[in-house]
Amino acid sequence: MQNLLHNLNPEQLAAVTLPAQSALILAGAGSGKTRVLTTRIAWLIQTGQISPNGVLAVTFTNKSAKEMLTRLSAMLPINTRGMWIGTFHGLCNRLLRAHHRDAGLPQTFQILDSGDQLSFIKRLLKANNIDDEKYPPKNLMYFINGAKDQGLRAAQVDAYDDYNRKMVALYDLYDLQCQREGVVDFAELLLRTYELLSRNQPLREHYQSRFKHILIDEFQDTNDLQYKWLKLMAGTQAAVFAVGDDDQSIYAFRGANVGNMSAFETEFRVQNLIKLEQNYRSHGHILDTANALIEHNSRRLGKNLRTDAGHGEQVRVFEASSDIQEAQWITEEAQNLIRDGSSRNEIAILYRSNAQSRVIEHALFSAGIPYRVYGGQRFFERAEIKHAIAYLQLMDNPHNDSAFLRVVNFPARGIGARSIEALQDAARQYNVSLYAAVPYVAGKAGSSLSAFVKLIEGARFETQNLPLPEMVQIVLELSTLLSHYQTEKEGADRIENLEQLVSAATLFISEEGFGHDAPAFAGPSSAPAASLIANAQGVEIFDADAALPTVMSPLSAFLSHASLEAGDNQAQAGQDALQLMTVHAAKGLEFDSVFIGGLEEGLFPHENSSQEEAGVEEERRLMYVAITRARKRLYMTFSQTRMLHGQTRYNLRSRFFDEMPEASLKWLSPRVQASWFGRTKSAWDEAPEHGANAIAQSFNKPSNKSSNQSIWRVGQNVAHAKFGEGVIVNIEGSGTNARAHINFGKFGMKLLDLGIAKLERI
Ligand code: ATP
Ligand code: MG
């Protein structure tokens, strides 16, 4: 016991060992909220107050759920696999799989991620001849998600004019179509679970008596529906332990309601409100910067943070002349950190918007530094992966029309738009899915469609007793996706990604506890017996008790994982790499060194929010989150010009700089201006800022190494038949292997083989 608690300060200790009543831990960044929550779970189990399966813990991301499980296994000699620790979405998915019949869903229901949802809506509008200029698909999507996040079905939404009535009618139609296809969107996972538990008393009582302790991290970012869900799960008995920080509420745009904190205090009759004021994460200058900044917000519950860690280094601020130079500087500084012994995993580059990552990635790539991007284009969102997943989805649930349309003619098998139209007409006429409508289509179209159905059925048959990774491998071949990309010019990367999908499947089954030999299609019937539990009324309940294998086949589980795994790139998992992500995605995480790029008006604070004070306050909280990720070193950069969405912007530095204490900032100001890469080059006052020197060196030292490429140099303007004019920004390799990165403006950056590409000097 001693070892669990001895590292806590008195307030943390009090929080960890509170009696079984609801409690709110309100505290600033880095004060140990997550650590307290995890330790409390361990303490409750160790002292025998609860068994591991009596705990329900909600985290904000899959990454933090995994981390919590790892920490718990380190603290306790228990098997944490199968514990109910996860995100709202993950936990709801699990409940719905176990109780799919009661929830009115097929067992193999599939999850639409936000990209899928948008294309689903476009298809719905088209099929119903709705003018998508008058009812833009995105607006409808926000409308539907907004209503669901408040717990409202179409019939419960108040429509006050014709336009709204139409949106409500479309919402209704959307739900019907989802039901027909056996698919659910993210918000539906929650709403469906909420409705299931409100309606089904035995089930509700069963889970209420099972989960005596509910713990929830990042409570400030729960939305209305999540809060209602929590109340339902808790009933009158459970002790709910909520931890949060109002200063880190950054999801208002998605319906998060920081007001849930005060509602919680009254509705759960919170007697224990604990504040933690000691920060264990950041050095003094970093903390002072964060504290001073957040002071500028008006609506705060008010907390203080102090540290014993000493001032540490000042926060370094760098002004770049262009985004390319900014990226270059960040890269050089990161290289220095690595050279000084920092591990790459401990360096994060944060940005406000995903669009910023491209230039940074390019600079890192050119410097040969491994990096890992969270968010942005996720592995499971790549086109080739989506195609492969669609085949797997059809094998698991053939009524998923989105999956059907994605691959019915990909790779091309002569099924044209006309055939699809005929099929859609038949599906409408008989009110069935596209897959089920195939037999109603006559003629040549009918026979090509039937051949596609045979392909899916055949794949299902051939793989039925195989473990998931083998199944994926075979589907890649049978679908002809592999051979298709083999013939494509730039197919090599795609093939590599498809191979990564097999590795992702292997990793998944080992992490989730599906034995390697478990057939991918085996459902609950052939899995270890799930427990049947009689509740107080003697009603037998199939409980989603142990690990996932009892409620989902490996294939269904893998497909859910592909939709739910937010912002993680499987292909790069496990590598020691620099961490790139948006500030939103960095919530709850910490790193020794943090770079925050693009601190400019219009970008951070973002232009969408800088008009209203409430918007600026949310941006300021976001900046507070960004700053407080850093333990030892923090770097902030901004740039005079930036290419974003194809336009060059001329930016003013962010107003946030005026809100941070001068004493904690160290400005690295440019001294000499010279031409560099056709833009502006700066040198710096401070000799130790090696970044500047390194840039200067690479500038002075052309990387041409052989006579073959000697006519090419960095900075050279060139013309290309297809891409037009561009400028060489980097040359790598030599001799016949020499390749250049060339920025072609509106065509973007290209990597061309200098021996092959027909380039002209201009
Ligand atoms: P955030 O608001 O960013 O989510 P948090 O309040 O959840 O932060 P934690 O991530 O739990 O903070 O803790 C921050 C860091 O401080 C972690 O590295 C944690 O291990 C460490 N820490 C917390 N409490 C203590 C303590 N009593 N002694 C030493 N280190 C501690
Ligand atoms: Mg935390």
C-alpha cells in the first residue's frame, strides 16, 4: 500500500483516498489529476473496495486509455485486459455490441468516421434529389451531430421555420438510412447507448450495480449527452470521481459544456471539492508564461499553480520570415536537442491547424529525422486503406452501402454509372440494401454485379477459419487491390501501406487479446462463454463482461478499431520519433521539449474565433494547453509569411505574445537579412543558436556532389512540362541517384529524379 501512496502530496493523497462519494478534483495543468485518478483506481482495488471489473473509467483519447492501463498494470499485479477503461465512444461500442439486439442493431454494425459520414450524407441528398447548395452536406452533418450531442432525435428537435423543418426531415431520413445499412456515426454510439439504458430497466440496473465507481478524466470537455449518459450509468449509488480544469476546456465548438462542472457539483451533491495547486510538470518560466496568459480570460473558476522545479530556461521565441524557414529552424533546434541526448519521443511540435504540418514534415524528412504525425490524415483514412477496409466491411456486413459503392468498381471491373443507377433504383423499389438488390438487376449490368457479390461471398468463404491477419492478406489479393497498385505508377507507397494493414491486424489481435489462432469471423458463440448474469429481478443479462473477444468477432472489433482509433498512425507505431500533432490532440500529454509553431493573428488565435471574445477565450485556453505540455523547454515561433491553402499570407504576430511575461521570454531576433531560397534569410544575434548557423552553412555549401548534377543547385529556378515553374529547395543523393525536392507553387512540393525529370533551368 505504502508504495502506491508515498509519492503523493497531501492534497493528492486526500483525493486518492476519498470515501466512496462523488467528488470533483479541479486543478490546473500538470498538477497530477490524471495521476490521482489512476492511483485512485489502483488504491480502490488494492484495498479490496472494488474488483477490477467494478470500475468504469472514461478517458478522452484511446492513447490515454492505453497509458492508464499500462500504469495500472505497473502498480498492481492484476490483468488489466478487459477492464472498462476507455473513451466514451469505445465504451459505448462495447455495450452496443453486447446488447445489439436490445439496441436494435445488427451485431456487425459498422462505425462511420467523420469522412464516411459526410459522404454518406452527400449520397443521401443525391438519392433524394435534394439541392445540396441549399442544404450543404456539411451543414446537415453539423446539424445532425449537434442534435445528437444534445441527446435529441429528429422528432424532438424544435423546428421554427421551413428551412429547419426540412433539416429535421433530412435528419430523420438519415437515421432511417443508417439503420437500413447497419451503420452508426460517432454521436449515435452514445445516443443509442443512452436510449438503450434509459429504456431497458434490468440492463440499466445491472450496470448501475456493477459499476460502483465511475471515474472521468478531462471532465471540462464533456458535452450534454455525455453528461446525461454519465448520470444514467451512475444512478443513485455510484461514486463519481470527476477531474478537470476549466482553463483547458477546448471543445466548446463540438458542444462541450464547461457548465457541466457546476451542474455536477449540485446534482451529484459533491461534498469533496479538491484543488491541486502544485505543478509537477513544468519549469518556472514555462509555468509563469502559462499563468500570465490565462489571467487574461474573464470567465474562470480561479486556480493557482506553483512549482518547486526552479525557473529553468526561458521560453525561446523565434520570428521567421517564412513558414519554410520556420520549419527549418524547428528542425535544426530539434536536431540539437537530439544531439544533446534528448530522445525523439520527448520532443513535440504542436500546431493550431493540420495544414501547418506539411512544411514541417518536409523539413524533417529532408533532414532525415524520423517523426510521427498524430491526426491529420490518419492511417485508416488513406484511400487504399479505405478500399481494403470496405472489402472487409462488406464481408462482415454486406448492407453497408457506403462500402459497397466504394469498391464495387474499384479496381475497375466494368461496372459503370448506369449499372449503379439501375441498382440504386432496384434498392429503392424493394427497400433493401444495394447488395441485396443485385438479383433484381437484369442484363449485362446484372451479371457484372453478381460477379462482384460472388467475389465477396467467395472471400468470406475462403477466409472463414483463418486468423485476422491472414484474412486481410487474402482479401488484399482476392480484391485485386494489390495487383491494381502494382501496375500503378506511384503504387509502391500504397502497397506498402496495404502491407502495413496486415501488420496493424497482427498488432491489434495481440493487444486486444484475440488469440492468434482465433478465426476472424468467429462471433460470441465460439468465443469463451460470456457471462449470463441474473439481476435482482431474476432477469438474465448477457453482460459485456470480460475482454472484447466475448462480444465481438476479431473482424468486427478490428473494423471498429479502424473507425475509433483517433489520430494514430499504426504504420509508425513504436518508433522513436518526433511527435507532431495539433494542440487539440496534445491534451493531457507531456514532453520534455515543445515547439509551438504559427503563433500569428488569424492562425492562433484562429480567424474563425478572433471576432468574438468567447472565441478568443477558447483560443487562449488552447494556447494554455499548448504551453503546459512542456516540461523543460518551450519554443514558440511565428512567421512573416505563410502559405496556407494555396495562398501566401502576411501575418502579424499573435496577440498572445503581449500577454506573456517579458522576463520569461527570450527573443531570438533576426539581424542580417539576405536572400535565401528566393525568400528572406536571417542570421541571428546569438551565436549559440545553432539553428541559424546550420542554415547558413547549408546555404553556403551547395549539396551538389557529382558532375552529373552540378548544373543543379539549391535555390535554382526551374521549369517542368507538367508542373510549371518551381524552385529547388533541397537535393539529396548523388550521381544517377540524385533527386531534388522542388517547390512548384500550386502543384506543391515534388521529389523528382534529376536524371529522369526533364527540367529546364530558368
Ligand atoms: P493535464 O491537466 O495536462 O492533464 P494533469 O493534472 O493530469 O495534467 P498529470 O499528467 O497527472 O497532470 O501529472 C503531470 C506530471 O507530474 C506527470 O509526469 C506526473 O507523473 C507528475 N506528478 C504528479 N504528481 C506528482 C507527485 N506528487 N510527485 C512527483 N511527480 C508527480
Ligand atoms: Mg491529465
